[in-house]
Amino acid sequence: MQQAISHLLVEYRAAPDLAPHRVTMWVDADMLQWANQAVFRQVPLGQINWAEARASGRRRIQLDGGGHLRAMDPMLWDAWLQAMPGNNAHALANPASRGWLVLGAALILGVAALSGWRLMG
């Protein structure tokens, strides 16, 4: 049986012209966090485009200011994403899909309400 991955070793580059550093990345309280002995950073999950991070196959998160976090092992990145608390990997992997889901649900409810109103009137 495989143990769930809560922390992931990644490469962190604070800016394109700076040297990369190995850091450990994890999610805590709706924040993506990463750290090593010299650095600690965090970004709200809502500010990360996870779908873009996976689309290229490189498993890379682009950060404000030109920096990035990059998977050292894409298979471990995917396993880490699947092991997210609450198994919310799909929502993390594609936050845009949540918006479409809400829009679709609102549209269905609107049509149902309109149909009910027409039947009563």
C-alpha cells in the first residue's frame, strides 16, 4: 500500500535570472506553501492556475514576479495532487471548471424556476 504524499520536493526559482533552489511544497489552510532552510513563501490556492501547470507536461507553477515552482518528478507531482486533503485534486487541477459547474447549476435552476412560474401562471 502506497503512503499518501503530503509534501513534495520541487525546484523553486524566485526570478528567471536567479538560481533554482530545492524546496518542499505543501498545502495548508488554502495556501500553497514552500520552504527550505533559507526561504518560506506562500500563495493563496485561488491565485494558482493548476490546469496550466499540468498542460505542458512540465508540472510548473508560474509565480508573480517571474518565478516558478517546477516538479522534479512529474509522476510524484501527480501523486501529490491526487493526495490533496479531501481528495479535491480535480478542483485544484482545474479551478476554472468550478466556475463552469456553478454557472451550469445556476442555469438549470433558472430554467426550472421559469418553467414552474409558467405552469402556475
